[in-house]
Amino acid sequence: MMKATGIRRGLGLLAVVVAVAAIAAGVLRYGYMQALDGLSQRGEADLALASDRLTGQVQRYRDLAVLMATHPALDAPGTGEADAVLLHAADRTSVLNILSVDMSGEVRAAAHSPQPAAVAELLASDFFHRAGEGALGFGHGIDPGLGTRAFYIAAPRFREDGGVQGALIVAVDVEALEREWRGDRPAVFFVDDAGEVFISNRSEILLWQRADVGLAPAVGPAPGFRRAMMEGHELWVTDWGPYLPKTGLHLVQDLPQIGMRAEALVDVAPARRLAGLQAAVVALVGLAVAAILFWLVERRQVLAQANATLESRVAARTAELSGANIALRREVAERQEAEAALKKAQADLVQAGKMSALGQMSAGISHELNQPLMAISQFAENGAVLLERGKTEAAEGNLRRIAELAGRMGRIIRNLRAFARQENEPVRRIDVVAVVESALEMTEARLAKDGIAVDWSPPGQAVWAMGGEVRLGQVLVNLISNAADAMAGQTEKRLVVRVEEGAGTVIRVRDTGPGIEAPEKIFDPFYSTKEVGASEGMGLGLSISYGMVQSFGGAIRGRNAIEGGAEFSVELEPWRGEQAA
């Protein structure tokens, strides 16, 4: 009898342990997946930040190449002045070299005299031929003269008749770009079309090339590597050195602006520790509850045996055991309430994260929709007045404009929904003149009300560029509205809008306001020069506009104009469909 009882007890204990282990394993997996989701979101944000930092650094050197290509000293080579100008620019920007080369292959001026073999390799490159076609050339590789990694930017130099007479080539030192963020977390590397790691904040994997799976050195055996998928997350198990994660979450982002792909390995050890801690807590709670219940069962059996031999003490013993039972049940209930509170706290944290994201998006949504709503309101009020005066045709025109604005708002909402899904509006060919006229039309009532004269001279034909029509329109509406706000209280109120064509398409918006107090901060989030309490004064407009223009490969800048006032320029990539045909 006692042996059978011992066997049942052992089987019961085993069942409890197995059940607790199963629950802990489930919690471990669920917690690990939840932690991976959060780690993926933070990793994607870090990867996007590193990508924006690199593209921003390269953009500065693009601007240098374009500006230096038009320097008048380059039109008089052989005098030494051109070499001095290029050397001065190279010393101030820390580039490897700057060369002015004509289309015959002759080096007309250079910051540092290049080797003939290095010149021949540059002349044979795709970016030099692209500059020869009148476009901005961009490439990368190992500098043949110095043996270091370099970005190459070739800006065309035009003759007075419009033909290309040569190119200005800027060789950017990649190691100088890496120096600012080497060793940062997570491990980020940029891979070109050939599968080679050209830039990274981990020097041990530089110039590795992509194999069938993962990366391998260009020479020598491939180190340990294994790839696995877990609920949509790609994990890499590597043995690449002490400064790279043993197990990392692999993230990828395409960078068409520089012809590379950004990749990151985010260490999952913190996610494992967090999931392990959660599973351990659940296992300890489960074992504690099971131990208490098992103790209760054992205790009741002992009491039953004692009850048969000690009937005289039944009443007192029963009362004692009842009190102990109530206390133990209360403790069990408290532990269950604590566990429920823990789960609720975790759910509240997740909800708080969602509400924080919605809060950030609400400012963008308010800014995106406010201008069309104001225009619809003004058109509706004007339509009502026109109907009262019997001008039905004019009122019908206002209604058509309201319908167009409502359709535009629908497209804005679709763009915001796509942004929430981490999707971007497809970059396509757009008519820049039509977008500018649409933005002016949306702000026409506001400008007329404030007594602002509009100086807009549209080109005689359509100007095509690459971008997003709705987002570009929203950027222009924001710039025009900001200009109107800036000119409040000014004696002269004039808004100048121009569209220029060249190496790229540029839209310029200039006002006659007081100018920009701190141009270097104008695109920072929550930076505003408007008075506290003023409407639209959250300081997010230009920051959001900056992100919109960047999303389709453009650039936006703000400065104080020489004539006075502020001038903002939006630079877009030109549409090259005709050249490709």
C-alpha cells in the first residue's frame, strides 16, 4: 500500500514538473518572439539612422563636386591657380584628391598629381563616362594611387555652347567617413552590387564578399556561419570575432541613392536574457504553486490518518487546519493576482508603445490634412456666397475644386497609411510645374487674404523629375504657408517661386520676411520660430518636409537670401527617360 502510494506521488510530481517545464518553454518562446519584434524595430531605426548618416555625408561631397565644377579658376589651367584652388578645397574637406579632366583624358588641374595608371583607370570608369554625358557620375572602389577605399563623384563641366568639356572628379576617403561611427552598435555594413562589404563600422569584415549564404573573406576559408528563420525574423549564427554578435538579427535596407544595400546584425543576447528571465519567473511561480498544492494534499492525507487515531482532537485539529487552508488559499490567490497584474502591466506597456507611435503620427496627420481642409472650407464659403448671388457656374467651379481637394486628401491618407506599413510612395515621373501650380492654387485664398503678391513665372513647357506628386505638393504647401507666416507684419509682402533645370531640377521658394535666425536648426524636429501658443507652431513642418523629400531621393535646403528674406530650395533627380530611350 505504501509502495503504491509512493509511486503515485512520484508520478504526480513528475507530471507537475513536466507541465511547469512546458509552460515555461512556451513563455520562453513567446517572450523571445516578443523581444525579437521590439529588437527588430529598434534595429531598423538604427539601420535607417546609419544609412541616413552615410547618404548625408556623401551628399556633402556631391555638392562640393557640383560647386567646384563651375569655379572660374578651372577655365585657365596651367597657370597654377586652378591647382591651388583644388588643393585648398581638398585640404578643407579632407578628400583624397580633386581632379579636373577634359574629355580627351588630359588632367588639366589637380589637388595632388595623380599617377598615370590611376588616371587611366578613372577615365575608364562608368562615372567618368556618365559625367561625359552631362550627368552627375557616382562610383566607388580602391583608389589606384593610394590603395585606399574611396567614393568617386564626377561632375560635368560645360562649355558656353552647352557641350561637355570635361569633368571634375572628387575622390572621397571612405575611412574618414567611417571614423565618426566605427565601433557603434549595432554592427552595420554596406554591400555593393558585387556583394562586397565596402563600408562597415566593424573593420574585420571589410571587403568580405557574399557567398551563397552570409559573407566570406575575399581570400581564405569562410568562417563559421549559419542562417535560420524564426517567425519572419532572419537570424545569423556567426563566428566572426569578438566585436560581432554570435547570434544576430539580420536586417536589410536598400540604398539606391549610393548604389548599395545597408545590412545590420543586431545582437539577440538581450532578447534571450529577457525571455529567459520571464520563463524563469513563470517556472518559479509554477513550482511554488505546485509545491504548495502538493504540500496541502500531503497535509490533508496526514490529517486523515491522524483523524482515525485521534478522534478526541478532531474539532481543534480541524479548526487549525481550516485556518491554515484559508491562509494558504489566500496566498495562492495573491500570487495569482500578482501574476495577472504582471501580465496586465506587460499589456499596458505594449499599448503605451502603440499610443506613443500614434501620438507622433498625429502631428504629421494634422500637418498633412490641415491645409487641404482650410482650402475646402474657404471654397465652400465662397461657393455659398456665389450661390446666393446666383453665380452658379462659379459655384460649380468651387465644388469641383472641393472634390479635387477631397480626392487629394484621400491620396494623402493613403500615403500616411502606406507610411504606417513602412512603405514609401513609388518614385515616378511627375510634372513639377503642375505640382507647383496645384500648391499655389491650394494656398491662393490664404495669400490673397494676407495681401501677398505671388511672383510665379512658369516655364513654357512641362518640367519632368523623379518624385512623389502628393508628397512634393505637401512640401510646397508647407513652404508657402511658412513664408506667409514669416511675412506677417512686413511692409513688402512678395512670394517668389521658380523652377530651374540643370544637372537636377530645383524648385525655389523665397519670401520677403525677416529671414531665418538659425539656418542650421531649421529642419530639427520641434524647432520653431513662431510664438508659443500660435497655431501650427509645433516645429514639425519642416522636419516632416525634410523626410518627405528624402524619401524620393531629393534634398531640401534653407538659407537667408542675399536680397533679404528666407529662400528654400527643393532639389529633385531629373527624369532621364528620353536619354535611356
